Amino acid sequence: MAPAPDSALRCAAMPDRASPLPSLDALLRSPEAAVLIDRFGRTATAYALRTVLAARRAARSFHAPPIAILDEAADTLARQFAASQRLVFNLTGTVLHTNLGRAPLPPEAAEAAAAAMGSATTLEFDLATGRRGERDDHIAPLLCQLTGAEAATVVNNNAAAVLLVLNTLALGKQVPVSRGELIEIGGAFRIPEIMARAGAILREVGTTNRTHPRDYQQAIGPETALLMRVHPSNYAIAGFTASVGTADLAAIAHTANLPLVEDLGSGSLVDLAVWGLPHEPTPQESLAAGANIVTFSGDKLLGGPQAGLIVGNKEVIKRINANPMKRALRLDKGRLAALEHVLHLYLDPDRLRDRLPTLRLLTRPEPDIRATADRLLPHLRAAFPDRPVAVEPCRSQIGSGALPVDLLPSAALTIGGNSLETLANSLRKLPRPVVGRIASGRVWLDCRCLEPENESAFVAQLSGKG
């Protein structure tokens, strides 16, 4: 092979010296850059321009007018400053969708949270005495009134509640739990692992499908700290089964001078059967049956913000609050404000269904949902003229591990044709992304969570999507 000419070697050795790319300083002094600086700040704008220039040099793309470089930087800045957490239309058919944020807050609760976050508040300040107060005081009396508990406290989610309770009451000691209750929830979170992190020693009793009172009785010994019952809220075991109810397990625990802790998971503060939904155990029922401590979530069936609620015996709650871990797991002022508002709604049960979005969506009648789908059908057909679009009956699910085998009659808009993944992706790229599901050779858009006041916003962004 012939050696390369000297001129070629020289060009390869020093490609940038003759680069016609504008300097960073010149770009920053342009009127177009002034607009970007005003919107995004000088530091961010300079960084974006520097990044674009470096990329062009690396790609040996030296011939670009300044406006092209500025446009690239503007696109980079727009993407960087766009909110990564966006509002979506949840048409998955799962009301309490963990990946989409679980329970939607009542507007007034969201406003209360925003107001608290934007100002100084009486978070831990007693106006009557002018001295330090307790943040739990904003919600503890309400929780006690609603559940009949002697005392209450709150942390940042139910996993934290279980962790804190076990670390307080069972550090280094044994906790018997039925094998049928060793649950795993979303994100591979498992009860045995949280118990280990809490410093408690798991003592498995019974079998997966059958656990009897004698299994607990035989497991109790000098190293036993408490008995624990875990509500299997995200699955159901059917067939040849047996379990020990709260009242019977409380009797066993109290006979051995031990407390009973019950984790209700997605626990509801009201009997959902009143609205035609399947019954879900409530904290009130657990406490009345003899549980000393009950934990449950705030952002599932309760319909509030993410929180872990702990209710029960006054002396035990006092010990839990004295645990140094409580400070690491406590709730911020915004979520406390939202939770307080949601709990107030429960004091007016006659209007609860209309004022609590989660309950309203779960109890929405199928004819109303189908009416929404029928109204949207012509708009979807216009947006996708080359695809078959129809209204079909379907089943919604509650979600977030609540009542996993109970489905709710609903109606969906379905879109067929080829390349369904491409179609679903195009729906997720709308200004307000539409999240549905693919099943049976169609994209399904369950209309349960698309209420009439949001229909116009949904329709407005469909234009040009065919």
C-alpha cells in the first residue's frame, strides 16, 4: 500500500485549526442567544452551546451557520427543562395504577398541599403556646376519630410503617407469620426482607394454603416479640385453605401477653360494599377485633397522598414515635396538608363518593362509562381513518394490590390494525400522553378514568393523529 501524501497527514493532524464554527463567545452575544438566556439562564445556555459545538467537532461537521447551532441548543434546552413527570390520561383500566401515581387527589387536597409547600406553616409550631408542636397533631385526632384508635401516627408509606413498627417492637426477636401471608408487592418488595431490615426474626408458621391457631401457639416462645397478620391484598388463595382471623389471632397473642400487629396494606376507611364493591377489611374492624396496631396506605383505597398510617394502642404508638427512625420516615408538610383534607372528607360520608376521586372512579356506573366511549368514538375514527375503531365492553381493575380478583364492568375504545406497538407509542407521544393497553390484537382505551370534564382535552389533541 502506498504511503499517504504529506498533505493528507497534515490535514488529519490538525483538523480544528481552520474550523469555521463560530466561537462560544460570539454565539452568546447573538440576539437569539439572548432569548435563550432570558428563558433558561446564561449558565445553562452556555453549556448547551458548548455541548453542540463539541459534538460537531467530534463529528467533523465544521460548516454550520450560527443559527443552526443556536437551534440545536434551543432544542436541547427545551428537552432539559421540560418536566419529566407529566400528566397523562390513564386509560389502562387500572384505577389505582402504581406506575401512574395511584390515587388522584381531590383538587382541594392538592391545593392545600401546594399552599403549604409555598409558605411557612404551623407544621411543628403551637400557636397557643408559641412553642414547638408535633406534626402528627395535624392528623392524629382525625385518624383516631375515624378508626376508634387510641392514638395514631404517620410515615411516608406503608412499607415504612411496617418497618418502623417491627423495628420498635421486635428488634432482635421473633415474629411468627403465616407462610400464606409472606407477600411480595410491586418492585419486588417482600415482607421477609422488610422484616430482616427492621431487625426482626421471621418465624414462618403453617403452610402456603393452610394455617391453624395451633401453628401460632406452637411458635410462641421466650424470643417472640409479637404476632403479625398480613392482609394478602394483592392476591388470593382459593381451594383447600384455612387461615386464622384477626379476632382469633388477637386472642392467642393476648393470652401470651403479646401484641398483635395487622398490616392491611391498601386498607379502606369505609366499607366499600355500601357502593356495591367487594368488602375490604378496614382498620376499624381490625382494632375492634383486638389488633393492637394496624398499618395501611394513604394513596390506595383511602384516596389520599402517599403515606403509611399507623393506628392503635396509645402506649405502643408512643414507643413507635420515640424510635429515632421515625424522623427519617416522617411525612412532609405538603402531604400532611393533603392527608388532613382527605380525612376531613370522611367525616361527611354522605358526600364522600362525589368528593373523593378514587371512590368516584371505582363506583362509576358502566352506562356512564359507555356513554363517554360512545361520545369519543367518532373523534377517534376521524383520527385513525385507516384502522378499525369500536366501543367494546371490558373489565377494569382496582389496582395497587387492592381486591386483585374483583373486576369492575367498564367500556373501552378499541383500535385494531397492524403495528399496535407503534400505535400505542404514538398515543404516548401526544401532548398529554394517552396510556392504554394492548390485548387480543387491539389497543384498548378503558374510559373508566376519563371523566366527562376531561373529554374535550382528550379530543383536542387527537387532530392529525391518523
